[in-house]
Amino acid sequence: MNDTREPDTDRTPAVIEPPELPTVDLTTMTLDDLAAFARAEDGLSASAVTLAVAHAVRAGAALLAAREQVPRGKWTAWLIDSGIGIGHAYTYMRLAMYRDEIPPGASLSQARDGLRTLPGIFHRPDDDKRAVPASLREEAKAMVDGGMGVLAVAEALGIDRHTVAAIIDPEKARRRRESGREQQRRRRAALKLLAKKEQDRQVKQVGGSAAEGYALLRRAEIEIDRAVGSSLDVEEKAALRRALSWAHKAKDEIVAALKLKRVP
């Protein structure tokens, strides 16, 4: 049966100090001795890197087992009380979940980076249908609730920082998207206006009766467009829009006749 007791907030996490290595007098060694000693330490260092991954995987396995026993909604609080950093905890759990994906001899950072593209560790059947799986959303929220920054969460989970920000504050993300779309709309409108002005200039430069007719149509467009905006009658508005469309087409025909480039 699962233990549903609240965590003991008064418990102090155990601190394990790393063992001290014995002092070695390097001044008495020959060059051959020093080379042999350096090679030996290099080998021990490489094995220590591998052991770090093994210990991280074991820690992650323990945390995955603990999560099965912690009551729903209490996981982040339990992690904080356990004395394990939120970011480290999720890194360890991902390493444990995907231990078979870790290449032999990988360092802790290499193993972590290699798992970034894999699904969230609490994957759900419907996750594949979503742009950002629910499991990954839960992990991101838990990390931020635990005090991790957006950039750190994005790096740990292998997702874009803007995606993490949207998960944490969807309303702010919505406003940012709307602002971005409005800026793009205004930019497109400005570019189109500049292009139309350039087309007007080219037609005027050609001169003649065609240019005069073009100018008349251009003024007609402006007046008809105003009439469309002020009209309250549905049928009248529809007729005015047809007239405006005709004016556009007539202008295009003049541009084509003058062999100029038409502005879409």
C-alpha cells in the first residue's frame, strides 16, 4: 500500500563528503614514473566519469520509484523536502528512464544532452497528438515551481525557451503572438503601400492619356473605399465593393498596357 504521509519538513538531508585522495610526493618521481602516474590517474578519471552516470541513473531510478508513492499534487514539495534539486532530480529521472539510450563511456553532460529529443518521462498515450506533450508540460511547470529559470528548464527538457514561457504563462504568450502578428500585418501593409507608390510613380513617369486615366482611377479607388466604410446598407456596400474591384482591375489593365510590373 502506498505511503500517503506528508513529508517530514524537519529532516535535514544527509551530506556525503567526497573522499580525500592520499597525498603523493611528485618531486621524487622520474619522468617515466610521472608519465605512468599521469596515465593511471587519467584512467581513474575516465572511470569516475562513467561512475557519475551510473550513480545518476540509480538516483533517478530511486526518484521514479518514490514518485509512485508520493500523493498526487505533493511531488514537487516532496522533492524540495528531500534535499535534491528540482533540475537534478528531473535530469536523473530522465537518465534512469532512458538508460538504454545512453552510449557507453558517455559523461553526465553527454548523456543528458543525448536525451533532449526524447519524449517526457511521464509520457501519456495522447502526447503524440500534441505539439507540446502534456507530460512535458507537467515537467516544465514542476521545474519552474521548484525555482528553476526558463532557460534552465528549456535546456533540461530540450525544448525552446519560448515554448517553456508559453507553458508557464499562456496569456502572456498569447499577447506576444498577437503583437507579433500585428507587427507583421503592419509591415506587410507598409511594404504594399511603398510598392503602390512606386507603381504610381512609374505610371506618372510614362505620362500621356494612359497615365491620366490611371490617376483618375486611383482617385476613384480612394473615394469608393471611403464610401464602402461609411455605408450602412448591405446591398449598397456590396455594390460599392464590386465597383472598387472593377477600379482595381482597370488600373491593372493600364499597368499591363504600359508593360509595367503590377503590384499584387
